[in-house]
Amino acid sequence: MSRRGSNIYKRADGRYEGRIKIGYDENRKLRYKYVYGRTLSEVKEKMEQSYSLKRTETKPIIKLTVKEVCSEWLESKRLTVKKSTYANYSRLLKNHIYPLLGGQAYSLLSKKQLNSFISELFSDGRKDGKGGLSSKTVKDIFIVLKSVSAYARREYGFENICADVKSPKVRNTELKVLSEHEIRKLNLYIRHNLDRVNLCILICLYTGIRIGEMCGLKWENVNLQEGFIVINKTVQRISMGKGTSEIVVDVPKTESSVRTVFMPEFLTMILGDFKRSPSIYVLSGLNVPKEPRILQYRFKKVLKDCGIRDVPFHSLRHTYASLCIKKGFDVKALSELLGHSTVNLTLDRYVHTSDEIKKSYVSGLLLT
């Protein structure tokens, strides 16, 4: 019997036999190279040596294309990742990897070609032909290729072409944060036009929760007595292929995103007037959720009505974090409130001392 997933068998004569995939024959049947040993560890060592020698040997002639290997990898991910993650992988493959690399034989893919591919994404990667992709998108594409490369190495013995290729660096874009004057205008408008949707905008401003988390919030997650909300669901619309999509309610993006977020007292009091039965979603007012773009559309209208510049909905989260920093919040506490995976993420993203604070630090210095 084979040791599951290892391609190592114990023979009738007591020896161990290891099978290494080296490609396909002309009939597209898998071809193997065999190694033998008296012990399991001996065979494993020989197999590993065989893999490591591939860099100095001629690559096996395998007719699998990049698209075929990527498709196999994607299928292997179907049951191990969230629906939204799977859809994102599929989108990156279809929109960016398949058009430029898909038809090439995987065995001929080189590191030089991979570097050229990444450069092309930066310079001319947009589907609409209007320039290059963002560094974040290019890095996401590279992460997919890196995982595919590891899969091809593991399943077919190909060289891991991503091993020595540097991951693209993500350039931090300037955070769009509402000014104190804009926050006052937004507060005043919402308090005079308070309905269920505007209430959700106010919740996001004063808790920093993500738009998908707001859409997934039910009244059962709102504790008015203790003044906190529990974040354990997120809502998003994902592509299902062939022009179709669906709204998916799932767990948040990371384990740290499942969290308890405390609210200021005034917000708790306002929420009391809107409280509904536990199974009702706060945003929709029904037992089914509304998708994020409903909230995005309303936010755009509110900004226009208030005479506030056009900023993304996610700016409410940035604004909340900036307010907390100005109030002197402990960074560890803020990181947990935001649902960040590490404190360093919070530090790198939000803790940038302003010129006013720097000036106050040095204004009292006196050398004696």
C-alpha cells in the first residue's frame, strides 16, 4: 500500500519503492522514475536528491501548459479556501495570468520570463489598456504564481521558478481621512436624517468596522447593556463565472477579525431606538442581508449632500483609527479593535506622528 500522498510503496520483497513523476508520454499517460531502498527514510532521501538534481538535468518534456497546471492548482484549492478567496484566485488567473502565460508549456517557463511578466503587469497590466496595475494587485498575482509553482514542484517535479524571484513591494498609498470639520458636518447631517442606512454609516465611523462586517451584523450581535458589538460575519458579492455573481455571508477575512468592538455611549443610546429581533440584520432590517454596494451608494449621496469631498467608504475606518491615535489609544488595544492580524500592521498603517505633535514635543526643549 502507498503511504497516502507520498507515492512510496512497500514491495513484497520488503523493500520500499518511490515513484517520481517526470512527465507524460505521447498518449498523455503519466511517466515515472523509480528509486528503491531498504528503509522508508532511505527512499525519501533518494527522492529528494532526485528532485534537487533537476536544476542540473534536462527538464522533462511535458506538454502541460501554464493554464492546465494553474487550473489543477485552482481545483485543489476549492475545498480548502473561502468562496471569496477562490473567486479572487479565479479572477486573477482569468484576467491576468492566462492571457499572457496560459498557452505556454509550463516546463519552458523561466525566471527571466516571470520577471518580464511582472514588469509588464506594472507597465501595461490593466484590462482596459489604461496603464499598469497597482502594486497590491501585482503582489496578489505573484502570490498565486508562487503557490502554483510550489504545486508544480510537488506534483510534477518542476523547478520552483518563484523560489528566487523577489515579491513585488506594495507601495503604501496615502490614507484618505475625514478632517475634524468634515466629521462634524457628517455627524450633524446623519443626526438630522437618521434612518437605518445612515445609522450604519455612523456605526462604521465610530467603531472602524469594515463595510462587509457592517452588512453581516445582526441585532443578536449588538449588546446595548454592555455597549459592544460582536463581529463574526462578513458579506460580499463574489463572481461565480460566466457573468453571474452571488451574495455570500461568511466568516471574516482572518481569525483576528472575529472580535468584540466597544462603542461610545452616544452610539449605544441611538442604537436602542432601532433595536429589532435577534435574527434581523441591522442594515437591511430583514432576516436577509444587503450587499456592500447599497451602503457605498448611500455614503456617496450623503457626502454630496453634506458638501464633503468624495472619499471611499473605507475612509471611515481610516478616520476612526486616526481619531483613536489622536486620543492616545494603546496601539495593542487599537489593533484588536480593528481586527488586525498583528500590531505591526496597525503601526505601519496608522501610527505616523503628525507635524503638530512633533512641534509640541520639541517646543519645550531647553539645553542648560
